[in-house]
Amino acid sequence: MTAAAAAIERLVRDIPDFPKPGILFKDISPLLADHDGFRAVVDGLAAAGRGPDGTVVVDKVVGMEARGFILAAPVALALGVGFVPVRKAGKLPAATHQVSYDLEYGTASLELHRDALAPGDRVLVVDDVLATGGTARATLALVGRCGAEAVGMAVLIELAFLAGREALDGLPLTALAVS
């Protein structure tokens, strides 16, 4: 077991019936509060933005609101590239692209500044949990609308029973833990 997987197992807690009955929420707060655990997962996620020889193969790291921000920003720093936020509708001040999508417990819309990514940018998408894949698919659509290319996705936890990986259409996925 990797250091990241061990930290996730030890520090991520399950909160039943949050935010709605029937949902098992993965609370990453204890992981974020633990320096060694946080470092291990940032290093594990950043590895998805490196080639086999260790060189950085991405130009930007994209993180989804809200917990994806917390992880993607330090991953971008570790890789020496920029961080780009994908936000809920109405949160970005300049011209945006917008995509609506289904969640496991409702619907939502995401936005990305139109000028946040340049055509041809290679992007690593980072989030905390891959569930049904709706948020990931919407984010990938936003990246594409900017003319950039998602070259991989990295998450703390993949909820395999929800088959979110299928929404990625073959995009390489790095999951530090699978549940």
C-alpha cells in the first residue's frame, strides 16, 4: 500500500446521509489537517502529471469546486505549473464557458473562464472523489471548449461501484484509493 493510500484509509472518514439521506460522504478534513498525510496525497496526485522519466507533462492543473481546489492548487505548485479553478455557476467574474450536468443527488452547472486555458494546453484534472463522473465529464467538456487537452485525471478516491470511470471516455485515471 502506498503512503497516500494508507493516509486516505487512516484519515478520510465516512459521514452517512450527508448532504442527503442515502449519500455516504467522504470527509477529507482530517486528511487535510495531517501534514504527512496531505503531503503524501499531493505527491501521489502530482505523479499523474509526470511522465515515466519524472518530467512534467502538463501545462496546467484544473481543480473543481470546492474540494478539488484544495488538492489541485498544491499539485500545480508541486509540478511547477499554473492552477485553474472550475467553479459553480455565477462565481467567476469574466466571460465563461458553462456546462450543466447531473450529480448523484441533483443537477448543477460548472464554469471556466474562457481565457483560463490556451489552445493546446495539456491539462491534469484533479478532484477529491470520482463518483458517477458527472462533474468530471462537465469539467472535461469545459477544458475542450477552451481548445485545451485533458491528458489525465487524478483523484483521492474512486467510488468504483458508481462507474464514474466510464464517463471519462478512456482518459487515464489515477485513483490513490478505490472504494
